[in-house]
Amino acid sequence: MAGERKYTRIPPESTGDRVYMIHTAELRYDNKDVSKNWVVGNRYYLTGGANSNNDFSIHIHGVVEETATSGVLAVHYQATAKHNGYTPEDNQSIREGSVSGDIVATVNGAPYDVYIPAQNIMGWDNPEYGWNIDRFGAGNVRFSEGPAEVTTFGSLRTSQAQLLGQYNFDKSALLTEFANTLVGSGDVQHDAANGYVIESVGTDQDATATHTSNVYHPSLPGYGTLYIIGNKVGDEGQAGVVRNWGCFDSTEGFMFRLDGTTLSVVHRRTFAVDLYPNDDVNGKSEGIIPQSMWNKDRLDGTGPSGMNLNVSKANTYWIDYQNLGGGAIRWGVFYNGERLICHEMDMGNGGPLDIWSSNSLRNPNRPICWSMKRTDSGQGDTETRKQFPLGATVLLEGGTVNLLEEGDLRHYEDDYDFNEDSTWTQGAYYINSIRPKLTIPSIDFTTGTVVSQDNHSLYIPKTLQIWVTDQNNNDVSGELRVFSRCILQEENYRDITYTNLQEDNNGFHVSHGPEIFRHPIKGPTEIDFNKYFSTIQNGSLKVNAEAATASRSQAVLRLENTYSTPSGNRVRLWVGRSPVLGEKKHFFEDKGLITFNDEFAETSIHNQSYYLKLRNGDEALIYANLADLNDDRLVRTLTINSAIGLDVGDDVEFLDGDAIGQTAEVQTASSGTSVRLRARSSATIDVGTTTTLLSFHRNRTISNITGIGTITVTSIKHGFLTGEYTTISGTGNANYDSVTQGGMQITNGSAIITHDASSPASTLLSDFSAGQFIQIGEEYFEISSVDSDSQITLATPVTDEPSGTYTIARAFSITVTGTDTFTYSGTGDAVAATGGTATSHVARTLSSIGTSTSYPKDYYTHILAETGSGWATGTEEITNFDTSNATLQDEILGIGKIKGNPPASPAWTFMWRPITGDPISRGSGETHNLKMSLHWKERLQ
């Protein structure tokens, strides 16, 4: 009769009263596979019975091994088999894992039924009240709201769990805190109406979208880590689409997985190659347990909870683990206010397969992650598939510990000098930038090799001491400004000794990122970062997750091939809103590789890749390859007969040889014979040029002109030399002896100027003399001889013959009276003036051109940048680009998008701003010496 295994009869009423019993059976076996081990608590499967009803699963709760191949199993039958009285048969196969799993042994003979009395503990004072046992087999212990919960290490779970991170997508997708790897049509967006994230993939093969937290949440030995994840899948499963959610990255972790329509829990791990079965070339393998094999509650409506999990509905999932010594791993959900375990796996003592020999994870510090991928586009699916990350929280369980203090104390200090030549950018001086290393070197002593491991460490700033003094050792007041995600060029990061941070003080600061804080400085000052930062999630410096694979897109608002440079027209673009910061700022780094999508009107750039050369906060040029960009940045150095008096920004003109007519600017000049160039107009200004004669034009701002006859000019530091020739122009024009165009004619190439004496002119050519310098248009030339009133011969040809009205003006010999003053004699009346320009022209002999890899680089040469020659579309832009009336939607969508890799390791940038708010005055001789001493805690993981 059905159900007879649930009770026994009390004699003599053999057909009357029944006593409830628990049925178990002793099942003899033989022919055991000696390579297999029985695992108590696992479920095995009987197959091959003559009566197919006798093919069912058994749960092993005891083993007696009489020999290596035979013995007795203590088992429970599957509920249906027990109720209907099905019985194992002789010679049935006993399989592990599933009905198609490996055969472990064979049934030997008929089973022996064993009945265990089922008893109830009753109340002493009132036997009507008994001890309730819940559907999980656990006894209720004075918790009327439901069963008590325990942590991963067996402690009673209380409200003292420590928050490691919380992620609420109500207002945004938190893109400053998450990394995204987007492949093909893969996309991650924020649904503002519903307050969650949308991951999606199209129908293209390998389309991928990930949303991974940058924080790798700390795990402590002996403590448990609990991850609570909200998720909803856009359907109930689609063949060829895999969706994961949990605490994992591309190398290891724990997750729920929907592969097609099969729901599983997964243990991903990366260890030494060949340590565990089915690993890849990197040692990565996965333990995948499908829903049908979950050992606590399959959540299919048949388990003790009665829950039938629908992944297309919003659900709260949880994962916790021990890791140390293998340890317990648990996956579950919350349902009807209760915390349900669906599967539990202990990797200690060899694990379920008796092969485990390590902790459960190589790196137990795990991020929150949602991911999806189109693994098979050949399934005929025509829809975009989605997943909806709803939010997450991560908790540390088992005790209270200040994780901000758990790292090693580290220190860095240095001195920085600023003077009139230091670069002033965005209202301050660039001190340095500090960032984490991308990888941490580790020595494998078994092989003697150095292994680079991804750096997911947390860096918590503690204190900063700073002191600024001038050249006289007096305190200088000002403010320290600290930013994140600044736009920089040509950073030269170096490792900070005994740490895993890097520091740069050579880079060129282009534009600010978000300001973290600013602090006034006067005398020795200490800044306590504990006042600013108190959490791991938002108070630590860290490498971005998915540093090698993360990708995003940014809108382009304008694209043109008409940007005028000394080298000709070049392609220039303006970016729209940053996908992370929301401002019209570059998201991608200088020298970053980007790809244009197919939304641009100019079709020749569709799906083409280029390297960015950032010009400012939102403009950039593009290069076909990095070698060309680096070559433009490589500084050319001149060796000339004298560099005395040359200064930053002075114009250089090449007067003969293959570089004739080409121009550049002085970047820096020594007091000897060396000059560094920038803003070269042509590739002919390079090593091997045949040019030997140069012309330097030095423009200095005039602050005052006084005197009649002998005129004194007060300017900034000028660098002029006594005996040089200089022209003066300003609000009161002090130029003398000039000849307007009139009947004058320049014979280009022969360097001869002829003048019709009958033409009206302010002064005849005879007023000029050999050895003087004259200005013709924007160029300056030395007079070789004056042949008559009508002809002047120049020492060098006129390379750019002016047209229209122009003036030949004499450049007067000067006498230097100070670093900021000089005098000259004129033949007319001087006009006092405030403001203007003094321009000195000097000729120098070039002996050689070289290159320099030292800093600063040349940020003004664009010779090899893309020209856009042959483009069908010269300029395209959003509506109202040049006004402030462009819509936010246009600034987000643009005319098209560029896609690339975001910064892998965002830096903190430190800047110094004097109290005056102005740079150090030229000619003042003032210097600022800044001493910095930084302390932080470094938690390696």
C-alpha cells in the first residue's frame, strides 16, 4: 500500500493505530570504481532497472566500505519513490551527478529497510505544545519571526555586519564606480524612470556587456563576506545568450548564471595550470551546478520553501563564502521575508570531488558584477536581450574591524620648485599626480619567475604635510588643490619606492577633473584626510575594474578638417558630455586609441581607429598611428652660435637650405648655445637639414615708453643685448624712418628693394644704412648695402613677399640699461605710451639639429596629424554648436560617437596656487619651493 514506509502498526491492533516512522535503507553495492569517492550528503542516481519506476535518486547519509570495491550505503529514497514503494533492484547502476553521470558502483542484492521512530518533544506544563521543526529540518529556537540566521563561520548573524559597499541605481548607473566592457552591440544604460541599469546585447556574435564595481570588496581570513544582489532578466532565457550576476570578474568568483534557459550557480577560479580539471591555458576553470542538482532547495516549487524562482521577475539574491581552507560557499535568495539557501558547497577537506587543495579563490576580494554575452548568434534570435541590475550591498560578517586601518602605512615625500618659467595652467601650477600601479609583481619561488598580478588594492590617504617658501626662505601663502580624473599629457609615471603607487611630475596639465578638495597653506601645514574620507567605497584610491578590457563611447559634437596650423589644415574634433562625469570633457586619455562609429556624415572614418592628441578640455586632433604622434611630440634641439637672450615663445624662421621659409617657436633656451623648439611648421626642420642661417624674432610686452630723442622703454624681462636692432609699436607709435609701399617694389629671391624716388614716401631709402635691420611686413632683414635712393640690397631673400599696403620700418640699435629697460635714439618726437610691443630681430648660425626625449615635450607641433584630405564632408556639427543653446540630448548623442578604453588607473592630481592667484612675474627672480610629505594606508589585494 502507498505510504506504508511512513509508519508501523502497534500490536495487537495490527490493522489499527499507527506510529510515524522515518524510512531509510541499507543498500549493498559492489564493482565500485576505485577512482571515485562516496560523498556523504550528495545525491546519486539509480539507472538500468527492469522496472523503470525503480530508477530514482538516492541521498547518501552513511557509508561502510567493506573492501575497496564493495560495502553498504545508508540512503534515503527520493520522496516519490518512498511514497509509492519503489525499490532498488539487483545490478542497477549507481551514478553520480545525474542519470547520465559516471557509474560509481552497482547494486548488490535487495535493500534492507530500516525504520527510525519519529518522536516529538512536548511541553512539560502543557503537552499540547510541541517543538516545531521547520520545512528545512531545523528546530525553531525562540524566534517567532522566523528561523535564526548564522554567518558563514557559524556565528549568529546580528545587525553588526560591517558595510563594505552599497550600490543604489536610483539616480544613475554609478559609472564613476563601475567599469563596463562593451563588445559589439553590448551596451549599459541607466533607466531613470525605473531606477535601475539596463544591460543589453544585440544579435551579433560575442556581443558583450558588463557592469563591474571598481571596488574589490575586502575579505578577511576567519570573516565571512555577504553579497546581496538585486537582479531581473529580460526574459526567462534564450538559447545562445548567457547572463551572470554575483561577486566575480573575468578570472574568479561566485555567481548565478542563466545559460539559455538553464539556471545554475557557478564557482569560477584561476589557479596554476592543470591544478583543477577542465581549466584553460591561464588556469581558469568553473564548477557549474545546474538548478536540478542544488542540494538545499532547487527553487522549482518542489523544495522545502515551495518557491518557484522566476528570473524574469525582480528578485534578491545573496552569496556568502569562507574561502579560507576551501570553506563553505552558499548561494540563495530572499523569499517571503526569509533567507533561503538553494545550494551549499564546502571546499574544505578536498571538496565535493575530494580533489580541492587550495582556498576556494586565488583572490577572495571580489567586486559586484552583472554581465551578459551573445555566445551563439546562430540560434535565430532576432531580439535585443536584456538584464536589469537593480542594486547591491556588500557586508563583512563575523566581527567589527576598521578596514581603513588594516593596510600597511606608506610614505612619500619630495620637493618641487616653481619659477617664472614653470607652466601655469588652469589657474595653478601642476605639482604632481599619484596613481596605483596596474599590476603587482610577485615572485613564484617554485619556478623562479616574476608573475604580474592585477592590482585591486585599496589606498586610503591619511595625512599630508606641505610647506611652501620663497627664494629668501620666507613662507608663501596659497592653497593646495586636489583633483581626480584631470586631463593630462605625456605623464611620466615612476614607481614610488617600497609602495605600489606611482608618481608623475613631468606631465602637462590640460584641464581639471572634479575637485576633491582645496586647503589653505601658510607655513608648515598638515592636512588630515580622515576629515574627508571615511569609507572604502568612496574614500580610497583604486585601479578601475576590467582595466584591460573596459570600454565606453563618447559623443562628438563637431568634426572638421579645416583646423589651421603652421603645417596646414588638420582634423579636429570636439567631444560632448563625458559618459562618466556628465561634463563636456574628454573621457578618453591623451594618446588613447578610439574608433569612430558609423553615425558620422563623413563615411571614410566609419569604424576607423585613430589616436587622440588632446588640445584642451574638449578638443583633440587625431593620428593614424602612435609613432607619428610621438614624433610630433619629440622635441627638436638647435645648436647655434649663441642662445643668449632667447626666451619661451620667441619665433624662429629658417632662412636658407631645405627648410627655408619654415618656422617654429622657442620652447626653452640655455644661456649657452642650445635651443629647444616647439610648433614646428614642417618635417624639414629636423636632423640633417641643410639650413645654416636662422632669424629669431622676440616680442616683448611694453609697459611704458618715455622721453624725446633718447627714448627709454620699460617692459617685462626682455633679454635684449646692447647693439641689437628693435622696432617699437604700441598705443603711441615710436617707429621712425619708415617707407610706405608707394612705388616700392621687392624683387623676391634677389633680395633687392627698389623705390621710385618720385613716389610719395616719408623717408627716402638713403636714410637706411648697411648693418641696420628693417621690418618688411612681419619679417625682419639685415641690410647688406644701400646702393642709392632707390635700391637696398638685403643679406637674405624675402621669403614671403607682402602684398597690399605695407611698411618698411627701421629697427633701431638699442642700449640695454636693465633686465626690463633699454634705450634707443630717434630722429623724431617720441610719444609716451603705456602698452605695446618691442620686437627684436637677431640672426644666428645653425650648426646642428638634434632631438631630446626629456621633458617638457612639444605639444604644439601637428605636422603628422590627420589632414582629412579628400573628405567629402568638411565640417559637421550639432545644432547650435557655437552657442549655449545646444540641447542636452544633442550634447549626449552628438553627430556620432567614438569608442575606446577609459583610464585604467585614475590619478589624484595636486596643484599649487599662490595667494595672489597669479603666476610668478617674469623678471622678478621669485621662486617657490614646495615640500610635500604624504602618508597613506595600502591594503594589498
